Amino acid sequence: MLLISAEDIQTQIDAAEPLINKLQKLYGSLPKTRCQCERPGQCCMFLPQMTWIEALQWFGYLKALGPGEKENLVRRFLLFFLTNPARQSHCPFLADDGSCGIYEHRPFACRAYGMWSHSYGRQQTDQSREGKKALVAMWRRYGIELPEDVATHEIDYCGKMIVCGKKAFTDSRLMELLSKVYQLDDAQPDLQQRFENGYQSDFSALMASLVWGPRKANLNKYAVIKDLVQKNSDVRLKKILARAAVPF
Ligand code: SF4
């Protein structure tokens, strides 16, 4: 399995600019929304699903940051990668006040959350819960008993999002738009496949692999989760994070 290198990303960030512009146009087709939640940000517990071009958009954002801010964000992604699903975490872009630190570049999944019909949204949430149970079983096979309430935690699908404007936005319209977002990846099929198959489209896993290489990233994760769960210790986690170097 071919992986994605820092060079691949550097090369593609500029090349993908027209695709990212198209992506932003597609985002612009979505209606405006208003969040009525009394706990804004509670739906940002995890990293959103994203396409390869959306991941490149995030790398472009990171690349443009100053060194201090970039390092801080890279560490937040590594922290997410290393501790999830043993610790309750949240998207590295979630700010303390519940706002999104990458609002203009948040993926389609974030933008459409709360817009899908409740029956479809609930179905997706149930599938995600089942996936998390499978994850608990997988870690059990490695001899690690994850805290089940943390590892399988998933809020109920949001019913408090107000879609502004009179035009109803149906699931089929959302699906149509989403498929156009996916189609942008067709311009870079090789990297799309690598992102999906090598990293399960998980931005934090790709970031960890860029920092440590894929094997060491997984070994680090295993050791950190084991310490957190079995010794309630984050000493190793802190050491690993302190030594991590920004890959680009
Ligand atoms: S990108 Fe923004 S909106 Fe999406 S999960 Fe992260 S903090 Fe929330």
C-alpha cells in the first residue's frame, strides 16, 4: 500500500487550487443555517468525514500559518490521534467557546450536519455507534479494554439546526451536492485511494503518519492508549508529543 508523503502534499496543495475553488462554490450552494444549541460545539466531538480535496484544503490552511500556530495545531491533531477513543476528545479546530477555528474551510460533513432529515440523521448516528462498538471489540482483541462509555459516546442527531430561507433542502439535494464534492477527488484518484485505504480518510492518522511514519504512529498510539487505560498515566503521551516535529 502506497502512503502519502509530505512531498505529495506540498506538490498538490498549489495544484489543487482550482479544485478547492470549485469545492468552495459547492459549499456556497448550501443554505445558511442557524444553530439553536445551548451547548455549541458538542457536535464537534470527532474529526469530520472528509474527501481528499477537503483534506488538501486543510493542509493548505496549515501551511499558511506561522510556525508557532502551525506547531500548536499539529500537536492538537497528534493528541487527537493518540488518545481517541480512550479519552473524550474533540475536533482539534474546536475553540474553547464552542466556535470552529476553520469555519471557512470546514468540510461538507460539518456544513450539512443538522440539515439531513431526522430519519436519515438518526440512521447515520446508529451506524456510527455500531462502528464504535466494533472498535471496542478490536481493541479488546489487542488486550485493551476501552472505557465503553467514552469509546462509544455519540450524541443524538441534532434537531436544533434552523435552515434559513424558504426553499426546502431535501436529502436528495444534499446527496446530489455531496456526490459533486466527492467527484472533485476524481482529479487525483491515486491520492484519493491512498487517503481512503491507507488512513480511512482520517486527517489525524495522516498527520501522525507524516510525523512518525505509519508503523511508529500506530505503535505510539497503542502504547499511549495502553498507558491511559491500564495505568491512568499520560507520561508517555506528554513525552511523545513534546518530541514531535512539524512535518512541513
Ligand atoms: S471543522 Fe469546525 S465545525 Fe467541523 S468538527 Fe471541527 S470544529 Fe466542528
